[in-house]
Amino acid sequence: MIAFLAAVLERFVGYPAWLTDRIGHPVIWIGRLIDALDNRYNDPEKSFESRRLSGVLAIIAVVLATLVVTLGIQQVLRFLPFGWLIEILLASTLLAQKGLRDAVLAVARALHEQGIEGARREVANIVGRDTAELDEAEVSRAAIETLAENTSDGVIAPLFYLALFGLPGAAVYKAINTADSMIGHRSERHAAFGWAAATLDDLVNFIPARLTAGLFALAARYMPEADSKAAWAAGRRDAPNHASPNAGWPEAAMAGALGFGLGGPRSYKGEMLDLPKMGEGKRSLTAEDIATAIRLYDRAMLIALGALAVWALISVVL
């Protein structure tokens, strides 16, 4: 029940920007802990093995700290008359359903209203690649790729763990995912220290990534312009080519469903990377294609909410 109500609340309200400005956000608080551990224990003078062990201990500390705090909050709330309402509010902060949709939609609106320069500024807020020289098709692909991947990381995965394990489950997932985004990349500084965070993130996203691909494929059945069979076929064909064992599934499924060509070469910090392509469709995408991707996303979210409602009903009955 908590997962369903938190998802509904976050869908319509989200996490207000003014609240972030005043008190921050749970992900920001977790990020500060990760950053402190990185600065304190990721010593470049130590050996690779020593730094990797430090990274293992760091992610254990982050997970345990998150688990202890959220379990404590959950226990306290059980003694309050309307503690379940507070738990719903707290759980909703761990989801990014509305924020993701709004951020991607802002890119499409900028393309319409401000031109390519405005769209580059908007897409720079949600992607890590270089955006200064992207054209309309590249901006559109970047926005759609982010929508697909973050549907899994930002929405389905935390909902999955929230439904199974309550507030602590969703919070621990967000802690792991945040650690991966901060220290899980293969840079010189983090190849050793971030190994544990990256490995653990791959593990916890294994099921949610494939669930997300399945949701896109199912949602495509309810869109005249989408192809459900092509979504799942693209996922099975192209996802294994992705550098991540998980990220390719939602991206390839969305590409297949809508007849888009996603992925491919992109620049990070001036270095061009030749990444695999997801989907075999058109690559000259536009703001209208972003809007189409958002419609598929909306249908997938409705299906997910329906599944959560059934789960909540079963939980109440049992």
C-alpha cells in the first residue's frame, strides 16, 4: 500500500524545487556521505587492491548507515497516529517519476520555443555527455535515452524495492545507485575504489531493468504508433551489446517500440566514444519524437501503478 500511494503522490506532486533549496534531498544527503568517504579513504598513493578494499568498506558503510536510519524512522513512525502518512511522504522523495518526465519534456519545449541553444541547455541538465555542439537529432536522442534509462533507475527500481521491502528497501537502493553514479565509473581515480559500488548497482538493477523493458513493450500494445513485439525483440538483440548489463534493456526496448535508432557515438569531456546502437529505426529525431517517447512512458507508468494497486490489494487481503 505504501508503494502505491507514494507513487501516486509523487506522480502529481513530485519533490518541490523550493524544498530542495531549503533542506536538500535524500539523494543529496547520501551523496555527501559518499563524497566524504571518497575524499577520506580513496588514497591515490595506495595500491589498486587496497583502494578496492576501501571501496568495499565504503559502500558497506553507506548501505548500513542508510538502512539503520530508515529502519529507525520506520519504527518511530509505527508509534505515531498517522505515521503511515509520513512514511508515504518520505517514500515519495525516493522516486523521480514526475521530475524525470518534466525534465525530458522541457527539452522538447525548448526545441520548439528557444531553438537548439535552449535545448542544449536543458538537455545538459539531465545527461553527462558533452552538449555544446549537439544538433536537434542528437539532443532529441539524448533526451529519449535518458528517459528510457532513468525510468528504470529513477522510478521502477526504487518502486520495486519499496514494494518488496518498504522504505528501507527503496532508500538502500537509492544509496547504491547514487554511489554508482558518483564513484562507479572507470576513471583513474575510481576504477578501484568504485568497483564495489558499480558491481552492487549492476546486481540490484538486474531485475528492474528487465521489468522496465517489459513495461515499455506492454505499453506499446496500447499505442497505435508503437510496436510491442519490436520492443522486446530490440531488447533481446541490442541490450547485450551495451557496456552495462542493465542499461541497454530499457533503452533498446523503447527504441524498438517506437522505431527509433538510439545510442551510438557520443562525446564525454572531449573524448568521443563509439557506443553500440540501440534499435534499427530512424535517428533523425525531433521534439515530436520526444513527445512520442513521453507518451509511451506515461502508459508504462500507468501500467506500473495498476500493478502496484493489485499488489496493495493483495497485501491488505492477506
